[in-house]
Amino acid sequence: MSKENGQGKVRVGIVGGTGYTGVELLRLLSQHPNAELVAITSRKEDGLPVADMYPSLRGHVDIAFSSPDKAELTKCDVVFFATPHGVAMAQAKELLDAGVKIIDLAADFRLQDIATFEKWYKIPHNCPDLLKEAVYGLPEIRRDAIRNARIVGNPGCYPTTVQLGLLPLLEGGKNLVDASSLIASCASGVSGAGRKAEISLLFSEASDNFKAYGVAGHRHHPEIVAQLQDLTDQTIGLTFVPHLVPMIRGMHSTLFARILPEARDTDFQKLFEERFANEPFVDVMPAGSLPETRSVRASNTLRIAVHRPDGGDQLVILVVQDNLVKGASGQAVQCMNLMFGLSEDAGLRHIAVLP
Amino acid sequence: MSKENGQGKVRVGIVGGTGYTGVELLRLLSQHPNAELVAITSRKEDGLPVADMYPSLRGHVDIAFSSPDKAELTKCDVVFFATPHGVAMAQAKELLDAGVKIIDLAADFRLQDIATFEKWYKIPHNCPDLLKEAVYGLPEIRRDAIRNARIVGNPGCYPTTVQLGLLPLLEGGKNLVDASSLIASCASGVSGAGRKAEISLLFSEASDNFKAYGVAGHRHHPEIVAQLQDLTDQTIGLTFVPHLVPMIRGMHSTLFARILPEARDTDFQKLFEERFANEPFVDVMPAGSLPETRSVRASNTLRIAVHRPDGGDQLVILVVQDNLVKGASGQAVQCMNLMFGLSEDAGLRHIAVLP
Amino acid sequence: MSKENGQGKVRVGIVGGTGYTGVELLRLLSQHPNAELVAITSRKEDGLPVADMYPSLRGHVDIAFSSPDKAELTKCDVVFFATPHGVAMAQAKELLDAGVKIIDLAADFRLQDIATFEKWYKIPHNCPDLLKEAVYGLPEIRRDAIRNARIVGNPGCYPTTVQLGLLPLLEGGKNLVDASSLIASCASGVSGAGRKAEISLLFSEASDNFKAYGVAGHRHHPEIVAQLQDLTDQTIGLTFVPHLVPMIRGMHSTLFARILPEARDTDFQKLFEERFANEPFVDVMPAGSLPETRSVRASNTLRIAVHRPDGGDQLVILVVQDNLVKGASGQAVQCMNLMFGLSEDAGLRHIAVLP
Amino acid sequence: MSKENGQGKVRVGIVGGTGYTGVELLRLLSQHPNAELVAITSRKEDGLPVADMYPSLRGHVDIAFSSPDKAELTKCDVVFFATPHGVAMAQAKELLDAGVKIIDLAADFRLQDIATFEKWYKIPHNCPDLLKEAVYGLPEIRRDAIRNARIVGNPGCYPTTVQLGLLPLLEGGKNLVDASSLIASCASGVSGAGRKAEISLLFSEASDNFKAYGVAGHRHHPEIVAQLQDLTDQTIGLTFVPHLVPMIRGMHSTLFARILPEARDTDFQKLFEERFANEPFVDVMPAGSLPETRSVRASNTLRIAVHRPDGGDQLVILVVQDNLVKGASGQAVQCMNLMFGLSEDAGLRHIAVLP
């Protein structure tokens, strides 16, 4: 499968390895049995050993950052973009032409509607043709397409939880809940905002505090709506309110969906259990469970609990994941595994770190 | 107004001063210009100077805990119960007979429906007659009744935020939102659970974590529903999901209410601003605001922001308070001020501690 | 005492009110019974109401930031500089000439040795004459000088704890401990680093983490040594290791001093208690106490506990304070009170917020 | 090597698997390539699937807790005791007689001096003979003895950091530092106190707070002193002050040692680097480094940095580890690897989780 290492290992490059999704890719890939890390680029940190920036990698990652022009990314089998929005689409064509597959952890290949992309990300999309062939990298919904993809747009963190939490209710033309009045009240650890020197992300600002943000509009809203709309003929209407939690990692989504009168007899617990029975990274917990974000800390597992308070008409779906793993870098590795015919959980079997 | 101190100061007793609402009462009352702290009871800590348990009070509170039988509570003008549920109702009659007013921070006098009380609190209610005369201590709704009350049932923390966040939408027979499908997705700091030696409240369990709890049923749900029902002829239907946040103090409620077709032209920002214009402790923030719990830390202020995403039919109301102040002890002092004809904000003008 | 408000209130200006010491000054001064806040400058935020930046001040502080040139600081009685190093010394002369007193919370007037200042702060000192008359603002050591000062250099946060923790051992020519081998192992909450957009101060970096910093050299080291040297004829030798703690406010210093053979019979507990018996803001705790930073959170109190493990030769002094109050803004207000003949604890009687 | 599984895997039992060292053993051992988990005992939780108590283990650990009498621990090759002090010594003889090796994570086999044990742990030691053969499980000092041990007393968390941080200075009869005036100012995350329902460990007590504890005496003090004394002919004198940090995992020790006059020319950086050059789990960082606890979170690595401020006579050694891994369960597994002739780092190659 691989171009030249002769060991059957996938040769991996990372563009932009200095942020949190970058260092998480390094943690996962440097322990991956079927991957070989060959290049990490950073224009600013050219020459700096990666482990000098992240001492946690001392003894595990020996290579240095290199500037993008020196990195010889075309010798890789796959390149991950852990970069700001807009970088992947600028470099995609050259890499694809060299036979390199691409997994973008930013938003360049998430939204098929270019106008929507440009509205929310404030940059023009410069490769509409490639966008058309790009696959949205949520394996639980698009596993086969990912297997055959050259370009994967890795989902946003919130969208992963909201889609998987609503999937069994909407897919396949089901009329189980009112798709026009969905509500997602979500909460994220601070690492979800990235490794950016911003006042609002300081410890002294974000600690011992809780707040909503993006209520008037958040980039993940159109992404979620577009993907959910693909699942159903009903018109999706979603109110999405993200909140910032004083924790490093972790994402919790509390989803509210109103059960349609004709679906009142549905066994929703069973519906979810059956839908995800064969999914390696989705854990439908027993009825009555209250999933905690720490139960998935540093692991690629996403856990779901289904509640129907008082047996009424309001479903409450609780979903947790680690925003940096299943919500970002772990999901990207899961996609890589699929794209290269590896075991889907290769390098992703870590048990959550608790406490 | 006072029985014997000759200084016009209200003589105050506290039953159960060792928990978080107790120490917060001590912080507020020992600095209150019109109150004199005369007794704090604790059977277990009889004789222990209060400041030995709470060094933060060294130099400010000189009295010791005394056992309930020695405390001479009947010489007080008012007694606060910062106790487990059931204690206040056992002692209420004797105190009232001695002319002492009562403010209970537990649930004994919150729920007028005895069956509901007994279902949720698992103890019989032993003074139905007193319950009837008890006033629910939310000044923004029942100010005049509180002024004349002998017994006040201080509201729960969640109920305070949910009621004040929905009040302008429901009171006075308005048909602005669908009262049958209200949703409250709330989040509380850990101190809301009290000072109890429970595994789930340990730092190593609650830190760096986020979870929902009480989804199948929470004691504050019937309290909120009963109080909201008093405001409107519509039938209240409320889905209430509380969450636990790794912070000490602070409560944030995200409320969802569906606007009725006939109310689409309402100026909701103005509605809220006008309703609370004269309230000393409710701050309706400018349109677009995102209130943070830290903006009210250690203060008696509750802040509200009104959102209507995309101008659609879903109202999103954000409410923050300090669960130990406006959500408990501060509100109790506010009631005391009303009951004794003091300035409503006496002893409650603290500015929030930020950062 | 005051220039023009006719109410006997000190007219106060603040230069640089956007940082943490600035907002803390605002919290303290806007509740101060003898002070009137007349101007807060910020070049960048000119015209912005202060409460728009800090919603915690809504309803308490009505004025807006003004640019330094418009601020009419010369009409103040006193101006606090909550600015980066170098700002106060640039503006000091003009203000003094107008009869305005100055309290600098930065380092411009802390170090009498100009070479040392310039070595550590990397800027030239441009008013050596004013420096000579400046008084180091630690009231427990220099109360009378502060009363008469026109310029006060407010101490650094670490220096306050280390000096007060060692003061009884060194002052007055005592030979109680070996002054040449003192050790200060200190720990600070993150707010001590200020409100700066730096990666290392992000929640995702500083939370759930502990580290030493500045081991090779820290600006507070020469400040501490110079001040301690003023107390004794022994030559001061101090090893100072600060650490960063994942908490917002709070400072804890663990001081090690070796008892000299001739001092082995000293009653150190008594020594400390007597030294600080009349200090309004120093609390010597009972023998065996273990002070917690939260016991002084948001208050101007500094607590000390004296330990002598196994009755041996090593003294261990534990000191806690709130780095933003006694370690910065509270201490500055304490100095102001002295400079204007007010009660030393005016506006500073806040009880610590616990929990 | 193994008794019956026929796969060359070590058959492992855990007594007391419900605490934090227990769940950490489960995390490590269930992913260990050469170990098979066959029994976990808990009298209280008999029959409860382990993953029901720790959802983080869902999908990874399938067995249930069993009561000690049913557990058939004698069929194991090794049994870990993650129990309160006193349990291992009560069961040791029976297991040893059945050919089972023992690794005790409590203190039963740490202190060779029985009087000292009984003074600090308040229970009689009931198997002095076995104590004599027990080996103190710090591989970096006693690797060969561990290889041949039937009983290992796993070191305390603080002792591991203090010993490894001072080892190169004291072992082999060196006279490099004054061993009589050593100082260890240490800081631990809250999980170090275990999973106990105690008020002082609550989130609302321990968060946003920092304090020293055990200054008058701590159980790890005699353990450290006894072990250090084994390394040198100098008489060890150690002042040990532990502190509690608001973080879950992590331990940081700041060690102070006074350089002897004859050792002033020593290259201490080189001394440490050479001593630990071949140690798989000790990382001597480059000169000037400031190790962070998060750089070893969830990994078995211990990092050391050597400082000599201003080139003076005071050495400052900084040491970090994860208290639950190298400070407890990871070290125990490292010992197991040695006892069974496995690669010393088998099952322990996890990269630290950062951020």
C-alpha cells in the first residue's frame, strides 16, 4: 500500500503540526502500528524538533518541523492538514496529482455549498471541482465513500456529536421526530477553540466560568444542517447553542427532539442500540445512563444515552466525545484507516484516561 | 423593629451553619448594616468557634456554634434554616409562636402541594397549616407577600433562574410562547450540591468533566412547573435537564421557548427590559449579550440576555446567577430585608469578583 | 483633603484600567466610602464604558475609559498606575507638579538601585530623582513613610508574602535564622501573570498542570533581597522558586529558614503573633495551622502559619494572600488610605469569598 | 512463565480494584500485551461488572468484581494489592505459599523498620518475616532485587520523585551535597489522596485553592529518609512539605540541596544525564528546562531538570511524574515486568496526553 517504506506502513505527513489537533495527531500516529510519520511542516518552527515544543513527545517523536517547501510531502501516502481554514484547498491539487490522499481537519471540504462556505469562513473557495469529489469524513454515515476517497473533509467537533446523536431518528425516511424543531444545547472544553493566544481563552477568563457563545450564529450550524438534511426529506430546523466549559478536553451535547404522534410507540433505546451495534467507536449506553465527558477522555469512543423523561413526547439524547479525538484527530485517523484498507480501529484502541 | 438590641438591628439566628449556604449567610449577614448575628446552631460542632471551621471568617465572625437546645433562637427576630429538608418544618411552630419569623433555604415551604413534596423529598410534611401561609420567596414575583410573611420558603437555585428567565413571557395571561413545550438546559457549579462527602462531588471526579444528571427527574422540576403555572392559564410543559460544571459557584440556564404565531412581532428585548427595569438584582443585558457566570460571582445579581436566532420562532433566553447568592443565601437576605422593612439591597451591594 | 468634590472624598484616577489589577482597583474603589472614581484611562478603549468590558461592574461603575490626554488626571488627588512597567515614571513629574500623589502598581518605583532595575526590566529609568523620594508601599514595614509619601511603589505580589513571612525573623538586628540560606518556594494563581494574550496562560495550557518557572532568575528576586537587606546586617542569600498553580487568584509561599544555634529556644509562634498583633491585614494563625489561599480570596488579609517540624532547626513559614488584593490592588488602596489620613482598612473590610 | 493460560501471558489478579490506583491498573493491564486480567476483587461490589463502575472501561474490561473468597487468586501468577494499608500483609502468606507473587501498592512492605511502620500507619505489622524478604519496588535503584522478588512493596508517590531527584547526588558514597539539610517542597494533584468521600477532597473545597499539608509529619517522610539513608554514609536530614494542587493527576517536587565546598566544580547536568542514560522511564531534560506535570500525564515517564541558580551553592532539582502511573500503578506494572522477565516497558509505552 505504501510508496516506499517497504514495510506496509502508510507514509504520513502533517501540515501544521503546532496546534492541538496537530499534537494529537502526533500522539496517535506515532503509536499507530501501520503508519510512519515522515514529515511535519511549520513555516515558523522550521528545524525545531517537535519534542522541543511538546515535551510530552520526548522519546516518542524524533523528527523536526520543516518548512512546507522542504517537506517533500509528495512522497507521502497521505497528508493531514491541521491548519487554519483555507490552507488545504490551496495545496490539495498538487498533492492529489502526486498520488497523495488528503484529510483536512479544517473546513475547506466540509460544506458542499460554496456560498455557505464563503459566508461563514470569509474566504473564497478556490477549488470547487475538488470540493465536489471530497467526502465528508464521518465513517458511521459514509464509510464506503471514505474508503474510496482521495479527499476527506473531517467533520467539525460539534457536528460529529449532533449528527450521531440524531442519526437513528432521521435517516432512511423515518418520521419519528419533528425535524423542524430540533435543539442542540452543546458544551465544549476549551481546547476546542484551538491553541490561539486570545484573551477569552486565558485560564483567568475561562476557568470557574460558564457561558454560551455563538448563539447568533456558529460555523458548525450550517454544517450540521446540511448533513442532517441529506438524511431526510423533512426540512431540518435546528437551534444550536454551544457553551464553553472550564475543562481542557471533552464535548457534551444535549439534544432535544419532539416525538411525532405516529412514533410514540417506538422503542428508542432499541433503535439506537441496533443502529450502532457494529460501530467500533459508538457506545450506546444502557437506558438511564448519564454519560460523562471524562469517560471518553483521550479515547476515540463516542457515547450516547437516550432519555424520554416521564415517557413524554420530548426525547433527550446525551452524547459525549473527546473533542480532540473522535471530534478531530482520532476521527481523521479512523478515516485514514478506511482509506488504506487498515483495520478501522488500528492505533485507536486507547482506553480513556480516568480519573 | 428588633426585640432587644436597641440599635434597630434585626436579630438573626441561623440553624445549620456548617454548609455552603450557611457560610454564605455568615459572609453576607456579618457585613449587613442592619443585622446582628446572635446565634448559629450545629449540634455536631457545639462550642466550636465558627471561624475555626471557616478561616475566611477569622476577624469577622466571633461567635461559636451552639447546640440547638442552647441557642435561644426564640430571642431572634428571624431564623434562617440552612439545613437539610425537614428540619425547618419541625421547628417552625415554636418559633412562630415566639414571634420569630422564618426563612427556610431548604424545600419545606416551597411546594404547596403536599403530595408532590412527599413524593420528591421522601418525608411526610408535618405542618400543612403553616405551609398554607408560607410565601414563596422570589421577590421579583411576590414582593408584597414576602413583606407580610411570617414564613418564607426560599426558592431553589435552578427555579430562580428558570422563573425569572420566563417570567415576562408567561405572566399576565400573555400568549407569547408555547408554554407546553418549554425547555431548560441548565448548568450548575459543584457547590450547588452542598458540602457533602460524596464520591461524585470529589475534585478528582468532577474536575475536567461535564455531565447531565437528573434527566429522569429532579426535585426542582415540580417546583418550577408549579410556580410557572401560577403565572398563566396555559398548561405548562417543561423539559428540564441540569448539568454539572467543573466550577465552584455559578449557574447558567439556557431556556428555549417557541414563539406563538400571533406573537411574532413582539419586541422581546424591550419586553424583558421593561419588566425588570426597577428590579435591583435583575440585569437585562443589551441585545446580543452572552452573560458569563463569573460576571455575578459572589454577587446577588442575576443577568439575562434575550436571543432570537435568525429572527426565527425559537427564543433562547440565557440567565446567570451565583447559585449561593441569588440562588440561595443572597435571595434569603433579600427576603429578610423585605420582611423587616429594610432597603431591599441592604447588605447585598457586593460587586462580583472577577477575575 | 480633596480638591473639589466637597464631600471629603479622595478624587481618584486610574491609568490603565483594563488589566486585572485595574479591574480589581475598580471593584475596591467603587465601593470605597471615602473615594470617588473620576477617571480611568485607556488609549485603546477611549469612550468605551468600563462596564462594557467588565460586565461584573454593570450598575456599579458608570464612567467610560478615556484616552490619557483627555483624562484631566491633574484634577485628581491620587492616580494609580495599573500599567506596564515604564508608564508611571514617564508621567510622574507632571502629576506631582500638579499636586497629585502617585501609587504605581508596576515596578518603576520599587527598586532603588537603578542598575538592577534596568537589568531586570530592560528599560532605562528616566527619573532617578523621583525614585529617591519614592516609598516602597508595604505598610507593615514602612507605614509612617507611606503616610508622608508623594510617590509609592506598590510591592510585587511575591515580595509581599516573602517579606512579611520573614520580617519577624530578620528585623531589628536579630540573629535568629541564617539569612544567607533562605529559601522561598512560592506558588501563584494564573492571574498573577496579568491579562495578556500568551499561549502559556491559556486555559488549555495552564489547567490541570503545575510547573516551576523563573528558576534561573525572576524580577521579584532582587526586589525581595533589597528589601530584606534593609532589615538586617546579615547578608541576605535567597533561593526563590516560583510555581504556577491552576487557580485564578491566590498566592502561597513556603519559606524555609535555618534557625541559628543561639536562637533555638525562641518561641517563634509568639514572636510572629506579637509582631503582627496590631496589623489589620496580617493574621498569624494558631500553631499547627495550614493556611489555604481560598481563605483570603478577594480579601486584603494575608495569613501566616509558623511551623518547626519535629522541633528541629528548620523553620517553615507558610504565607497566603490574594495576589490581586494584598498582593496588588488592595495593598495599593491600603497605601492610599494612609496617604490621605483615612482609616487604614477603609473600603478593605471584605470577607473572603469561600467556597 | 504462566500457570495455565498457555499463551505465555502473566495471569494477574487485583485486590481492591475500585480506587484510583485500581482503575489505573485496569487501564494499563487490560492493554498490556503480556498480561491477562483474571480476577478483581471487591467485597462490596461483588458481581458488579467493572465497566459499570468505570464506564471508561466499557468495551475493554469485561470481567466483574468478585468477593475475595471467590476470586481464586491462588491461580494467578501475580496479585496486585490496590487496597488500604494492612490488607496485603494479611493475605500475603497464603498467596506466596501458592506460588503467587505479590505487588503491594500500599505501605505494608515499604518500611523495613517495624516500629516506624506501626507509628505512622497505626496498625501492627503481622508478618515481619515476609517484610524482611520484601523488595522496595523502585527499579532505578533495585532492579536486580525486584527481578528476583516474591514480594514487592511499591514506593509511595512522593518518595519516587524525591529519591530519583536526589539519587545521583547521594549514591555511591559521594560527598556532593549536604545530606543533612535537604528540602523537598512537593505538590500533588488531588487523585493522590485516593477515591475517598472526604470533605477536604471535594471539588468545592480543593478547586481554585492551594495549601500545604502534613507539615508536622507525613507518612512518606520516614519512607524517603530510610531509602535515602541506604544510599549514603552521611546522615540524612530532610524537611518535607507536601502541597495540594487543584489538578487531578500530577506530582511536582522542587528539591533543594546545598552543594558542598569540595563539589563546586561538579557538572551536575552531566551527572544526572549519565546516571539515567539507560533508564527507560527517567528523562533528564536539557539544562534550563522547566518540566510540567502535564508533560507526563497518563504516562510512566518521570522528568527531571537540574538547576543551579546564579551558579551558586544551592542546587534546585525539579521532578515531575503522574502520581497514578510512575507514582503508583505504572511503577507496579514496571516491577511486574521485571519479576516476570518481560521487557521492562511492556504495556507502558503510552505517550502523555497533552493538552
